[in-house]
Amino acid sequence: MDARREQLVRLLNRRRRRIRLMLVCLATALACGLVAGIVGPQILIGGVSYDAAGSAASKSRSRERTGRAAGPLALSDRLGLDPRETQANTIRWQSLPDDARRATLDRYWRLAEMRAEERESAFERYAAFRRLPEKRQEFCRTRARKLKVFMGTLSPQDRAVLAGMSDEGRARRLLELWQARYGTW
């Protein structure tokens, strides 16, 4: 074989190796991106609170080492979500726009920064809410949405006054404002 042909064969072999290497790198990057997209949100918000083994022994070792669950709040454990809810939340998370994801993470970290007693109280109220019948839960959710819209219509002065009140006083004042505008609650 002449030298030119030999050189051409070597160049073609190198090019094939480079292309194969690039394809392997691309496939690896895609696989890592897919795994990060699926597992990442759960790790960030406490959905996956233990190591990959997930055994009872590793869970207790993790708690012994840190004094708490591996995730900042171990929300999956605390909220008592069943696997279908966790899966639905993961799917919903992937469809959220970036600003909604950021808002959710901000709420999560505000919860993590609460004092332990306040956080326990919030978890207890949530557990009591989950024990309500489904129709009552939906009524409460609808009422909360309406109240949020109503709060958005209040003047900055009213909001400042409400912020300075106790929880009970704030509830009374909101009820008065609501009744003044709409009549019955």
C-alpha cells in the first residue's frame, strides 16, 4: 500500500474514534442531565432525604451522624405523602416555569429557617388539614385563594397594620375588612 493511502486510512480511523468518543460523551451528558432533572428537585426540597441505599440501617446512621434526617427538613417523611403524590409532585415540578420553581424553593427555605416550635406547629396544622374530608379541604383551598386575592387589593397601610398585629387580631381585622367589602364571610 502506498504512503498516501496508508495516511488516509489512519486519518479516517482517528476521525471514527473521535466521533465515537464524542457520541459516548454526548450520551453520558444526556443521561446525567436526565437523572439530575428527575432527582435534583427532590433533593433540593427534601423529597429524597436519605442515601441511595435507603435501608433502615443507613437511615438511622444518617440521623445519628447529623442529629436529623439527611435532607434539611425531610418533608416526605414529615408530610406523609404517598408515592403517587410524590410522583405527581415531581411531574408538576418539571412543568413549572423557573420563577415558580424559585418561589417554591424560597417558601421551602423560609420554612427551614423557622424556629423549631413554629415549624412543628405548621406541620401539625397541615396534618389536621389532611385529616379533613376532601370537600372541606377543597373549600378551604378555594377560600384561601379568594383571601389571597383580597389581600392583594388591600392598601399598603392596611397591610402594614395587619403585619403588626397578632395572629388572632389579624384574623379579626381581616374578617372586618372582608365583611365591610363583601358582606358575609
